[in-house]
Amino acid sequence: MNDTNVKKQIAILGSTGSIGSQALQVIAEQVDLYEVYALTAHNNVQLLIEQARAFLPEVVVIANEKKYHQLKDALGNLPIKIYAGMEAICQVVESQPIDIVLTAMVGYSGLRPTIHAIRAGKTIALANKETLVVAGDLIEKMAKQYHSFIIPVDSEHSAIFQCLVGEGYNSIEKLILTASGGPFRTFPLTDLRTVTKKQALQHPNWEMGAKITIDSATMMNKGFEMIEAKWLFGVRPDQIEVLVHPQSIVHSMVQFEDGSIKAQLGLPDMKLPIQYAFSFPDRIRSSFERLDFSQYSSLTFELPDLERFRNLALAFEAMNRAGNMPCIVNAANEIVVAAFLEDKISYLAMSKIIEKTMNRTSYVAQPTYEDYVATDAEARRIALEMI
Ligand code: NDP
Ligand code: MG
């Protein structure tokens, strides 16, 4: 941790994405507290160049090595180290001056750099939930071993984390994860067969990257968040409840042993959980829009429809079967979401392919890191054969 008068050094993995860009907005508003040490992106070299010019980090890395020269040409006259490739990302996160690594890349690609950051004892501001879905047990064990602190950025988990502040060893009875229900909450079931990616990409309350927006429409996102919550908060699957709350104002809740329930509320704006992950345990003044209760005549809650949201049921099954099953579901899901976004398969085909991949991929009860890598590759191949 830093002295109070030293700025926290932050590495943003996935700076060109929705979370990454919002993290830069947070830092721009808190220049006395935070400094960008490293920025990484995959393909969007133009935005990475703009961000590097604006924030002058020590290091920038572009994962796609083909874009290295473009980056180097644009930034060569600035005192910024420029690298390319996943190996470089994994090395950069270990740099001594970094205090916090914000993992805001999408999907399985977050796993390796997160492991490197944990090994280096960094504080992880974790947005990349897929890392915990794929290898939660390994990540939790390593975080303990290397004294790396994981602070959730996902709004639901940030809400739970905030509700737990000051509770010491008080036992959690139940976590209540809220979900908006996405664009298809009340859509006629028969019409789900023909929904387009344009419809699925229209989230009612949140503006996010394409992959998580599709995961929100299918509610795979909430299934992943159950698994994420299991690892972050050390609860059993039967202690996690999902409640559809279309207004997205109550970000999640914790029920304690005495029956008391704490909730965290606010407008749907990821800048708040991002800033809290940076400032924890402090709260710092922000300009974010405030919630005005008089604008909400009702906050409503309902149970999710598992027939409509088949992916939620599949993720729940994967969490219970444990081992490498969540890794299998994640890999299959990445394949089908990409295929749906390329108009290669229908909306409903996504769940069918995931379920078949779950049944066909080799099950490993106690996977090692190498098992996860092999499982990810096998499940992707099996899912791809069905596209
Ligand atoms: P985006 O798709 O908007 O951004 C993803 C970022 O990761 C981009 O910077 C992208 O680079 C980079 N990236 C993608 N693939 C790779 C790769 N193979 N190697 C290295 N970098 C890569 O995603 P979001 O910001 O929406 O989401 C990021 C993570 O945060 C996800 O895990 C998501 O589940 C989680 N999350 C997001 C929320 C949100 O509101 N958006 C809310 C809660 C969690 P480039 O663009 O340059 O190609
Ligand atoms: Mg969330």
C-alpha cells in the first residue's frame, strides 16, 4: 500500500473496453490519488494511442502483435515503453511500482495475467469475472498464498463487498444477487426463436461490451456471477439466490444469521464500483449522478424464469457439479456468443450447444492449471464442431 501522499499506481488490462474507459474517467477525476502505470488493449490501437497520449503511462501493451508498429510509430516520441503480446502483459503486471491491477479484459484471456498479478502480490480490482468462473478455486488459493487482495468491480459483488464492511466474522446466511432480466424478461417465449443480435444487444439499464451484453440477455452473466460470488465470499451454492429486479437500483444484498438484510443501492453506473475498488477502504468524493428516490415509484423483485433463461440453469448446474464444469461452460459460452454475434447461430442454439458441450467434454474433479488450459481447448473444439 502507498503512503497517503503517494499516488496509487494502476494497471488497466483492457483499457479500450467499457470498464477500462470508465476506469480512466475515474482516474481523470482523481488525479491527486491515482496514476496510470500501464494500459493494455487487444485490437483497438487507435484508442490505445489516444489514451496513452492523455495519461502518459510508463508502459502500454497491445496484445495483437501485428499492431505493434502502428503503436510504436504513434508513441515513439513519448517516454513510454511499448510492448506487444500476451507474454508482455503477463510480465508488465508484475512491475514493482504497480499497486492495483484492474482486470477489465474480456473472457478467458484474463486468466493468465491475473495469475501473474496475484503471484506478484498485487491488489486485484477484478472485473474479469470469467477468471473466477474458469478457475475460482485456484485463484482463491493463490490469492491467499501470495497475500493478494481481490476487490470485486462487478456491481453485484461490489454491493455485497460493501454490505460486508464492518461485519467481521458475522456469518452470511444468504447472498441475494439482483439481475435486471435483460431485454427478454417479458418477451413472448415463442418469439425467442427468432430474436436478432440487435435485439439482444439492447440492454435496458447498462451500457457494456458486446459479450457481457449477450450474457446479460441470456442470463449466463448472472450464472457466472453466482460462481463468482461463491469464490469471492466463500459461500455454498445453496446460499446464493438470484432475484430479478428490473430497475437495477438495488445492486445486491446480504442476509445475515439474525435475518437482517443489508443492501447497496445506486444508479446503474460502473464508475462507482470501479472507484470503490481503487479507494477501498476509503470512500472519496465523486461527481457521479445521485439516485433520486422520488423518480422511482416502485422497486420490484421476482424470481427468474429458468425455462426462459436456460443458461442460468446450466451455469447453476455447472456450479454444483464443480471441478472443471464451470470452465467447460465458459469456453462453450465464449464460442456460442461469438457465433451468435456473427449471425452463425440462433439465440436458442446457444444454450443447446453449451449443454451438449457440458456432456461431451472430459470431466476433471480437481483440476490443476494445466487441466483448465486443456479443458478450455477441448470444450472450444467440441462447441465449434456444432456451429
Ligand atoms: P469490452 O469488450 O468493452 O472490452 C474488453 C477489453 O479487453 C478491451 O480493451 C479489449 O481490447 C480487451 N481484450 C479483449 N480480448 C482480449 C485478449 N484476448 N487479450 C487482451 N485483451 C483483450 O468488455 P467490458 O469492458 O464490457 O468487460 C470487461 C470485463 O468486465 C468482462 O469480463 C466483463 O464480464 C466484466 N464486467 C463488465 C461490466 C460492464 O459494465 N461492461 C460490468 C461487470 C463486469 P480491444 O478493444 O483493444 O480489442
Ligand atoms: Mg454484474
